[in-house]
Amino acid sequence: MERQNHSPGGVTRRQFARAALAMVPAALVLRDVPVEGAAAPIDSRISGVRVGAISYSFRAIPDARAIVAAMARMGIGEVELMSNHAEALAGAPTTADAIAEWRRKASPATWATARRAFESAGIRVALLCYNMNVKATSDEAIEYGFVMAKGLGVPAITTSTQVSMAKRVAPFADRHQIVVAYHGHANLADPDEVATPQSFATCLSYSKYHAINLDIGHFTAGGFDALAFLREHHTRITNLHLKDRQTPAHGGANLPWGQGDTPIGPVLRLLRSERWDMPANIEFEYPGDPLVEVPKCLTFCRQALA
């Protein structure tokens, strides 16, 4: 028998979750819009499915421009750009005092260099990943993330943060009219972590501009059904992170694709069959060289969609 945990309003948590998820309109799903003035775009769609990568996958490469070159060689046509890589491409200083002053002076024009670095290689900057922390991120720093997003020309920010942070971010998202998509992990012990369907629903309840960045690997490692959640809430999901993790019963490890329990293939095939125009971004996290392993992940996608 399911335990009926009630909210203060007298409805079950399941009912609350469904109501909160319904607040985000289908129009927030990202669209693949061509960028004027760019080089010939790399088409990394596979059977109609948008397959890209988060630049975090290449964190072992210290030079951000080398990351751009690596993605272009692999034929990856869109990027979810980490904020530290955007800063590096924009010429940010490396010392703590200097970068603090640099950030205070940043404007939307600051990010033109970072955007051009990808466009000149035929890669579309589709999303900004700007992580925030309730204990460390000031209101000034929240504003900085939205300024960066405007300068990069992206329609949405993805973020790894806490549920309580979502309430603070909401007025910024409303004012800038930029979507903020909350990335989940598998930490079920802390109720302030974004991990469960209920925690996603709470984040969404704070703003119509709040959405979900569904990491299907972490969702699986948390003991949840990523395929069913995607099917039910796809209009509230801006993008996916693809990785292969085990279920809790199998240990939850992050493994080379095809060795874990995450339904990567079924998820990709669902995107294809339903024609959902949503980025499915490779997030390489298991041990290895990204220059070797990310192409294997791309091959996995091609085989799953063959």
C-alpha cells in the first residue's frame, strides 16, 4: 500500500507533483533555431534526434578552444556550455581577485567571443550550464548567470543546485524571461537536493520559467523510471543528460554505456518516435579519455537509433 504523504493543503504529494509539473507550458521545450552569421552548422541529429554534449564531458582538457576543436572533429553540432568554459573563451583572468572584478564588469557583449568560438566551428551553443549553491551563490552571482545566458543567446540555463535555491532564482527567471532547468542527482538523503519527482515538482512550482534538465543516469541511480518520467513530463523537460548508471539494487555505479541499467536506447527511441525536439546531451563521467570515450557514446546513440 502506498503511503499517502500529505502537503499542508490537504492533497497528496503525488497530486501536488502533478499540479506543479503542469505549470510549465509546452512552449518552453527548446527549439533548434539556426544561428545567423555562423559557419556551416554541423548536423549531429541521429534519425531526427538531437544529440549533443555538455562541455563538462571534456573537463580533462584544460584548453577550452581545444574542447571546441574536439567536438567539431567528433561531429557534435550543439553544446551545453559550462560557465567556466564560457569564461575561459571570453578571456576571463584566472586569479580570484581579478576574476571577481572581471565578473562585476561583464555585460552581454562579454560573451560574444565565447559564442563565436563555437559558431566558427559549426557548433550551436544551445544551453548554458550555470551551477548555483544556496550557501555560496549571492544574488549578484545569480544575476551574472542570467547576463551570461543573454550574451550567449541561449533560451535556457541548466543548473545543479538545491530545491531551496529554486525559490531564490524564480524572480530572476521571471524578470529575464529565461528558462532555468533543474538538474537532478541521486542523493535521496538530503531533502533539499533535487533528486526525486517531488523535488522537481517543488522547483517548478516557483516559476513558470522553471523546467527540468533530466539526467537519466542519476534518475536511474535514484531508483526512478526515467523512461516513464520522460513520457509523462516531456513538455516540462528542456533537455536530457545521457549517462549509464546502475539502479540502487546493483550499486548505482557510473559505467561505460551499455553496462549499466539506464534505458539510454529506449529513451532515444522514444524521442525519435514521438518527434520531441529536445537535446539529448552526452555527459561523459565514467573513467577514461573523453577523446576516446565520447565517440563511443556517439556510436552507441547511432546503434540505438539504427
